[in-house]
Amino acid sequence: MPLSDPAARTILATGEIQFEGQFVYGSNHTFLTRVRHPAGERLAVYKPQRGERPLWDFPDGTLAAREVAAWRTSEALGWELVPPTVLRDEGPAGPGSLQLFLDLDPERHYFTFSEDEKPALRAAAVFDLLVNNADRKGGHILLASDGHVWLIDHGVCFHHEPKLRTVIWDFAGEPIPDLLLADVKRFRRSLEASGELRASFVELLSADEVEALGLRAGRIVERARFPMPGPGRPYPWPLV
């Protein structure tokens, strides 16, 4: 069953969640689960709100919603960078995000990409700029056997203040490809309209954050270049 199959999203949204294990690395509690449904079963990554470590600059209990907002951004752009992700109110440890598990080689991440593979990261770099990713580690960028790039861990995105911290500075100062700019422009138009896309973000983010998302999209289109690393701390820590 491919990740884009609507049945996979149905399984995530309504299937029975059972614990399989816990991921021991990371700041927040993260679990591997098996989700069973008449349409099938899938492994998924479950991040309960109650397991989120408090942060000084992000409101408590909001990281799971930001995971879902990242997936919706990826879908709205048409880039399929983020695995399908939903909010579940009735998880085994309470409300949280549920994301399809990617059975990929964890050693195939940013720092093991070849120079021939790195051009595929341009969309990921634009995506992180748009969602204002404050923690894009190398291990959050995975490469499938077919060459497709997948991005995971988006709990600290969408802040209304600039907070971009990423390992992807390979294209700094270069023009952003026209096709990517066209997708961002279309995303901005849809977000500014009083329609389904805007409503979906209003459910997940604060009003200031939704407004800032639209403003960032506009700046990306206007400047049309990958940014240079700014002052302060433009890289995450740890890097992997």
C-alpha cells in the first residue's frame, strides 16, 4: 500500500492503535505503534502531547499539531515530503500525532548523501524555509531506495518569529527553481482564501502563526533565492 493511498490515511485516522515499542532517542516521548483497521494495518509513529518536553519558545502541548500542519503543507504544495500524519484524540497515552512509519535505512540521511543526490534537497530546503523549521537535523532527512526524499520530525515549526535552523545550506544564495516558486505562490493564494486549506491550518496553529506562514510564502516568492545563513544559530544541535 503506497503512502499516498487514501486507505492508509483512513487507517491512521480511525484504526485501533496498539503499542509496539518506544524510540529511546529524542527529547519527547515517541512510540512505534501498529494501527489496525478493516482496510488493513500499518506501523505508525505516535507522539502523545503528554510526552512533549516543555519549550521556552513554543506553547505547551502544541507540537503534535505542528507535525500535522507540516504534512498538510507538504500535501498542499504537492511535494509529498512528509509521511501522512493525523491528530488522534484517543491514543493509548492520550491525544497526539500519528504518522505512517517509514521503513527506511536510518544511515541514508543528509550526511551520507552523495553530491549527485543532494540536488534533490532543494524542495526540502524551500519547505523548511516556509514552515520555519527550528530543528532540521541531518537524521530528519531520509532517502528511500527509489531516490525519494522524506522529511520527519516537525514539532518545532511554524513559530511566528524567524527561527530557521537547518543543516541544508547547500544552495545558499542560489535562485530557487521556478517550479518550486510556482507551488509556493499557489500555496499562498490558497492559504489567503477563506477556504478549506486556511481552515485546516486555523485548527492547528495560532492566528499569528497562520498569518506568518502566509507572509513567509510571499517573501519566498518575492526574493526567489535560497537564504544565506543568518546571525545567531542557523544550525540545529546536535546536527544529526
